[in-house]
Amino acid sequence: MTELPANGRFQPSRLRLARELKRMTQTELKGQCGISAASVSQLESGASSPSAETISALSKALETPPEFFFRPVAETHEGFFRSLRRTSVTDRRHARAVAQIAHDLAAEGSSSVLMDLALPAIPVESLTDTDTPIAAAKMVRQAWKVSSGPIANVVELLEEHGIVVLRLSLSTANVDAFSLPFADRPVVVLGSDKNDRARSRFDAAHELGHLVMHGQEIWGTKEVETQAHLFAAEFLMPEAEIRAQLPTWSDWETLFSLKKTWQVSLAALLMRAKTLGQMDGSAYLNSVKAASARGWRRVEPLPLGAPEEPSRSTSLLRDYFAGDSGDWLPAKWFDLVQLSEVD
């Protein structure tokens, strides 16, 4: 018989987390452990408590130590995911579960590996607020003492200010990145499925915008994604510095030079030129059409090299599993939360 922990209480959300890590539905879990789907639902909602026998069956079916179900859980919302309609619920929940595990490990981590969290909170006034994202990007650069010009390494900058950053294979083209705004250790997850340094830098800045402006208050709307895009554009390409450098037409030589200097995509530069009024609507549309005709919207010329890689967060996880990780988390789960190599 499974012995339950002497201290502690069964955490319903831990059961859901373990199930979503295995990409199992409640019905599938029912078939694995011999309890009804209704019972699984009741256990996950907290409406009922499992017996020792049930916990043993759940542990076996989910390949999870019984102790895992008794660990306290830090709560936050479902996360900042783009393209919700194109992202399956299964993919989104699995990715979120992986990030939750990474957070749990980071929350236990050594402060000698992770830096103290220093994340400004600059909430937007409304979903139609387009001024705060610009101001917030400027304020974060100032608060973090970012030098003028291009940011050398966006991922490193986030880690230096206490944000957990992971690069994972998200197994779907519809999820490039997402973030979870845990109060103690926010987590940013970047996909390793696309070998695109420029896109990854923008993704990291975009998720930072969510953490700074939206936190645990608002999520899941088209408007917050637009605000995060505005933040990322100003954060990576400050108007005061780049506006005069942007061409008024599709001057590719100039745009290629700017891409290399600012480490952003041609698409981002064209949109920045339009947003800042350097290109009018007609010039922008013609530029986009010309890029598309050359196949550049799928694969841009002038690759910038490999995407930026997290170091502190990955070192924490590797050190954790290399040492005495305790009995609440199986060592094989390192394969889920470790830094993935870019494909």
C-alpha cells in the first residue's frame, strides 16, 4: 500500500499537471487507473479526496511519484499564448505544464544561480491603450540600465533580472513562445522549433512586455498581443534612435544593414518604418509584396546565426537533476524542462 506523506495535503492541481504533462485526457486516465472519468474530474476540482489506493493507481498511470501530488502549487493564469484559435488545447496545456515544472524547480533553486527578480510593473490603462507599451519599453530599458543602441542579448538580459527563460521544442508551429507571470519567478518559454535569431529576440521582448504590462490581471485577448508587440518594437528598436535610419522605400541594402545591426527581422524593420511614419502605406505594401515575391516572408536572407540561449535557468535545472533532487520528481522529467537544441 502507498504510504501518504505524514505532512501535507493532496493538491488537485498537481493531478491535472501530471496528466497534462502526459498529454492524457481524463477519460484516458480513467482507462489507465481504473477509476471513472467523473472521479478524475472530482479529484482535479478538489470536490473529492483520493484514497491511498487511488493515489497509487494515479502514480503508476502517470509515472509520477506519489509525493508529487502533495507539493504546494504556485498559481497563476493560463498564460500568454498567441494564436489561441490555432493552438490546440492539448498543446497549450502540455506546454504550460512543462513551464510550471520549470517554475517549481526554479523556485527551489539557489540564488547563486538565479538572479533576484527585478521586474518593473507598468500596467496598461485599458485594452485600447497604445501609449503605455511605448512608455513601458523606455522605462524598462532605463530601469535595467540598457545602453543606447541594439540590445546585445535579450535572453541574457531577462535572466540577469531574475526571469526564468527556457528554450523548448513546443511540437507545434502555432506556439512560438509564451510566458507565465508567477509572482516569484516569471517564466518565459521560447520555441526551439525554428532556427531564427531575429524572431526569437522579438518573441522574448514580446513576452517581457506581457510580464511588465499585463501580469496576472489580463490575458488571452488580441488587444494584449498588440500591446506586447508595441512594447517589443520600442524595446528592441527605440524610436529616438532608429527612426532616422529607416528608409522611406524598399531600400534593401539599407534594410539588410539595419537587420544586422539591430538583430531584428526585415519584417520587423518594415513594420517599424510604417508605424513610425517613415514609410507610407503604399510604400510599405509594395515592400511587403516585393519581399513575398522573393520568398523572404518564409525564409529571410542574411541569417543572423543561432538564437540566443538561456544559461542561468538551464544550469539551475541541470544542477538540480545532477544532484539529490529528492523523491517528488522523477529524473527523467529533465527531458521535459531542459534546454532544447535548436532544430
